[in-house]
Amino acid sequence: MYIVDEIISLLEEGQQAKAMVKYSHVLKKGNADTQFELGEGLFQLGFLDEAKTLFEILLKKFPEEGEILVFLAEINLELDQEEEALALLERISEQDPSFPQSLLLLADLYQMQGLFEVSEQKILKAKRILPNEKIIDFALGELYAEQGRLSEAVEAYQLVLEEQSEIAGVNLHQRLAEVLSVSGQFEAALPYYDKALNEKLEINTLFGYAFTAYQAGYYRTAIEKFNELKEFDREYHALYLYLAKSYEQEGELEESFQAIKSGILQDEFNKDLFFYGGKIALKLGKEEEAEQMFRDSLVLDPGFTEAALTLNKLFLQNDRYEDVLDLVQYLETLEEEEPQLLWDAAVALHKTENYLEALNKYKRAYTFFKNNVDFQEDYGYFLMEEGKTKEAAEIFNELLKEDPSNEEYLSILDRLS
């Protein structure tokens, strides 16, 4: 089969024109074995149309040969010609040695169409024929994982791992780690991530290991792995937020803040990095930097209400009531209605002696916060200050129902009466 090796080598070297001349020779004059071997090699290299032509020639010579039918069906699936693939697979008899393989291809076809039950039936039928074939267990694992049947997927993958750690180009330790992590079994996933990385260092696997360690509460391990990932690829943007969160969990706020700054250098359009950085800056007492980071996150997403609320809270703590009102007014122009903003605006309007507008905001906010004790107290005191004793009494009577022995409420109601 020297000519097959020569054609494959030419294609791998990028000399396609020369390879196609020799391909034409095999197409017209090659024997069946040469055509089959070349078709297989071309399929593996991704020359699907050329491989398909060879297998179609072979099928005319051997119309019932299951191996040829399987190869042609697989090529058609790669070319998104599903009906042709289905027709070919249905021609393979149950007595053919390639029948189990045809069942797996049918399972793939039905799985792509979302017909998971039919797909499972095909795989289980193949397993009854070849009960110890690990590629079938792997196919079951892949199907169950896609369906979210995670415990069954884990069981299927573990059957494969009894004999091999890699199948169909997939690292089983990595796959099992991912499924365990998705199912919430974070601690159980970590040893498999460790084994996967020992077999092959791959950055997505390393991120999965670090993120799973974070979810499991092993923050020091997470920090170690996120930093290891950063050394390999500083542009892996997803690592920075969780590296910062891991540092925060360890009480290392300055390191957390530096991780956020490093992340922003790599991903300046990530609103979550700015927002989280602002929160860490507040914990460090860096209010100016916090304010700027919250503002930056709002520039990136003007409707980012969580950032707006946190910024407003900072303004209120510092008696910056005009800034509160400016921010609320700005968000209202974007038609962003957030109940907390109504309350914030009511407080700010009250403090700036815009009493009628404050009353309007309080009334609107009351719809959302009528069961919130802090709001009711705030609203009640405002009504008292404005001389609206009847309305204030109604609010404090509501509060008293929730806390009948509260002496402050009783005293207020006594004065109001």
C-alpha cells in the first residue's frame, strides 16, 4: 500500500495537487484493499468528499459489506446528510460484525435530533451484543451526561475507567471530573481533575480543577491552581474573578484587589470585575476607588442595577443625597425601575427637604416594602415628621402586629393618639 502512504504524506505536507493526481489513479485503477485503506486515511484527515467517492465505488462492488456502509454513513453524518446516513445504516443486517457499530452511529444520529430515548435503546441493544465493549459504555455516559442523568453518566464512565483512561480521544478522568463537578460532588471531582492533569496539562482542565476547588471551599487550593493557570495563560479571563473571590475567602483582601486589577488589565470590558473590585475596595476603606469602579461598571452596563444600588448605598452613607438623586434620575431615563431605588430616592428627597416628592416616592415604594420592617419604620417616622399622624399610626400599628411587645412602637402610638 505504498501509494496510500505517499498520498497521505503529500496531503500532510500540503501538496494537495500532487496528492490528487495519485488519488485519481487509485480511484480508477486501485484494487479494493487500496481504495478502502485510502478512504479510511482520507476520512481521518478530513477529506470527506474524496473519501465518500472511494467508499461509494466500493459499495457498488460489495453492496452488503457492513464496514463500508458504516464508513459511508459516518461520512454522511459529518457532511450533515442525515437521511442518507440513516438509509445506509438501516441496510446493515444484525448478523453483520459491524452491526453494533451501526447501532452506535444510529444512537448518535437520534441524539443529535433530540430523540434521547431512541438513542438509549440503540446503545443498550449494542451493549447486549457486546456487553464488555467500553466504547459502548462511553457512549452511554455521553448520552446520560447530555440528558443531565449525571449519576448514571458517572457509573458508565467508571466502567470505562476500569480498563482505560482515554477513549475516542477523550480523557476519562477529565470527563468524570466535569460530570461530578456539575452534579455538585465537588470534593469527589478533585482527585479526577488531579489525575487528568497528571496525564496531560490542559488549561481548561486546570480551570475546572481550580473552580471546583473554589466551589468545594478549598480556597487555598483554588488560589494555587488559578495562579498556576495565570502563569500559563494570562489572557484566560475567567480566572481573575474567582481568584479574587478565593483570596477574599481567605481574608487576603489586598491580594483579592490586586487580582481584580490584573483581570481588568486583561479584560477591560468585564463589568463584573469592576463591580466586585468596588466591593473589595470598600472593605479596604478605599472609597474613592470603589466609587470609580462602580461607575465604570455602570458605563459598561447602564442597567446594572446591583452596581447602582451599591453605589447609592455608598452615597447615602456619606450624606451625598444629590448624587443619589442624580443616579436615580439617570436610571429612570433608561426605564430601569428597581424598588430599592424608590426608597433611596425617598430618603434623599426627605433629606434635601423635597417633602412632597419624598412622600410620593415613599408611597410608591410602600407597594414593594410593606412587609419590610426597616422600610416601615423609615416611612412611619417620615409621616410623623410631616404631621400625618393618622397615616403614621397605621404604619406603626402594622409594625406592632409583628412585634406586640415593642415598647418604642407602643410609645409612638401613645403619642400619636
